Amino acid sequence: MARFRKWLRGILSDVHERNNDPTAPEPALPPGLPGLPPKRIHVLTPRPSREDITSPQGTFFTRLPSELRDQVFIFAFGDRIVHIDLQFEHPKLSDPSGHLAHAQVYAETINLVYRSNTIHIRSTALLESIHIMLLPQRLATITSLELVWDRLEHYPSEGNQRSQAEIWSHYSTLMEKASRAFPSMRKVYVSVKATPYVNNHTIGDVGYHERQLLEPADALMRRRGTTLRDCQIAPNRSLYMMLMDRAKEAGAHIEKGGIGAGAWHRFWRPVVVGEGNQTANQAGYWVRQGKDDTPLWYFLQ
């Protein structure tokens, strides 16, 4: 408990500074982070008693067939975005749900919570150590992910300026980590800001950035095959607009919709996976706009 309090105080002390400085570097994983121990004295998840659940002496709810109970649990706890982070802050909830207080209900629903919700992870430090934070069976049940890496150019916390090549290397490592950490992943959205604001005068070799962004995503698709049914990569706006121009020139498949401020567009990146003739129609992913990095001075010109 003492280690946990020390770790929590360290996290809370950084919250105010990070909230006031959006460009502050992401904190590295605290040395005292209380990860899962190699051996546990007690199991974290109690085994549900099927005898109690099906007992005719139980409540009306516990006497429902398991299929109906699952539907109720999904309605109560599923189809949401669950944020996992190292910061002591969370988004406001318009419809907060109750907590799982009953051990028997917890045992029945804990896997469902991971399986039926989209898990949102913003901290790269957390992702890199996710294997010591969550049990393997929890990681194996996660099917939908949102990964937001919009601080890569300000990492690590020591503040040392990293080269563009080092930043892209970190991004590639994160993509591989995500692929291996979540074996049941079926849907993933990756928002990444790995470059500062760029334009035609500062971008340099556009093809270089295109390769650094998309080749790790290609590798992700090839590694996961057609089991990854929905993959979207969202680079910062200034880089995305240049990639979209290249996609148009190459004749890529483009979709767009909406009007005014709600307008959107994206282009398809085909990937050959597996063996045989699986081509663009079987595998690939969408590239769309991520974080808007347009600086204020751009609107003042």
C-alpha cells in the first residue's frame, strides 16, 4: 500500500503542470508502478459459483439463462469507450453506470467489459508496459482499441530533443507492441502526431514520412491477416493533407462525406496478406485526418 500511495502522489503532482502545458512531455513509466506480481497469493478474479447462479432460491435475475444475462450485462456495461491511463483524470460521463460490487456479477462480467468495449489508451508508457498492468487473459479478450499518440515529439520526459528518425522508430515499436499485446484485436484506430506542423516548404521528402507512417501499419495488417477487420491510421492534419495529395495522384480509392465543419475524407491503403491472391479487396486500412495541428499564425496571415 505504501508503494501505491507513493506512486499515486507522483502521478497527481504532474497533473496540474501537464494540464497547463499541452506540449509538456509525457511522463515516463514511474519506477514504483505497482504492476502485477510474478506470483499472486490470491486470484484477482473469483471463480463464479454456478450452483449459486442457477439456484432456484436465487433472485429473478440470477435465474435468467446465461445468454439473456449477457445481453443485460452488455446493455449495462458494454458498447462504450473505456479509458485506461496513468493520469488521475477522466472524461465527464453523461450516463454513469453502476459499479460491479457483487463478486459473482464481477466474475461473470469482467471479461465482457474488456471484450464488448473499446479500450482507449493515450499513454505510450502504459502501452509499453501493458503486460505488467493487465492479466494475459484480459489482454486476450480485448477486441477494439483506440490508441492516441499525439505527444511522440515531446517524449521522453527528460526533454531531450529527438531526431525525426528516432520519433518514427518509436512509432514503429509501438505499432508492433500493439499487435503482439492484443491477440484478439479486430478493430483499431491509431491517432498519431509524429511530426511538427509541415507544409510544402518544410516537409522535405514526403515519401520518407509516408513510408515511416504506413509501413508499420502494413506490417500490422500482414501480421494479423484478415482477422483485423477495421484498421484506421490518423496522422496529424498537415501531414495527412500531403499524403492525401499523393494518394490522389496514385489513383487510390477515396471516400468522403459530410458538409461544412462535419466534412471528412479518407483514402484506402491496400495490403497483401497471407498466401495466395488476397489483395486490395480482402485486406487494407483507411488513412484519415487525425489531430489538427494547424498553428494559430496560419489563420493570422
